[in-house]
Amino acid sequence: MNINSSPRNRKILLSDCPLCTIPFRERLIYVDDRAYICETKDKKGHKTRIMIVSFEHGKEACEKFEQYAVWKLVEIGSKIFTEGWIIVRGMTSVPDHWHLIAEDESSTDPRERELLKTISIIWKSE
């Protein structure tokens, strides 16, 4: 895939957005016409950390898409994670492109452990 052959439904593709360009340069765990799932670049002390990213560049997503994204992360994450894991909102270093993070519940990074006490957990494995 090259940057000029982006998915048809992508309304905005920013060549300088690190999340817009991931499908052109990194291995994807899952992809469909609305979103993709890949490992995060920064593990922040976690063994496993993945994210689902909307193909549409923007800060927000509609509620229907957010529900789809959580469902898809649960489906794919259940195949990847071997121990307890969570889906979190608000732990992003790229705030201009909507995405959700799924990560194992433990981190070796002290700053990350503190953040996990304050962020919004939107799903937790049993």
C-alpha cells in the first residue's frame, strides 16, 4: 500500500500524522475499511500494548464507531493477551487522531503505573 492508494472512505489523510501513515510503513494486526489495529510504538513499560486507529483523521469519533472499536479491540485483544488487560481512553501521545489503547494491566514504568490510577478504563478482561 502506498500513501496515494489510501482506503476509499478515508476523508482526510495527513502525510505528517504518525497514525495516518502507519498502514504504509508498519505491520498491521488487523485491518478493515474503517480502522486498523497495530502494536503501539511506545510500550510504556507494558509487555503488550496495541491500539485501534480510525482511518478517518480527526480528534473525535461518533458513538457508534467507538462501540465498534471497543468490540473489535476485545475480539482481537482476546487472541493476543494472555493475562489481564484493559482498554483505556486518554493515554495518547497523538491527540489529533482518534484511537484507543489496549494494554496488559502491569507496567514496569513508574510514571505509567501512576497514570493508570487516573485514566478512564472503558473495558477490563475477567
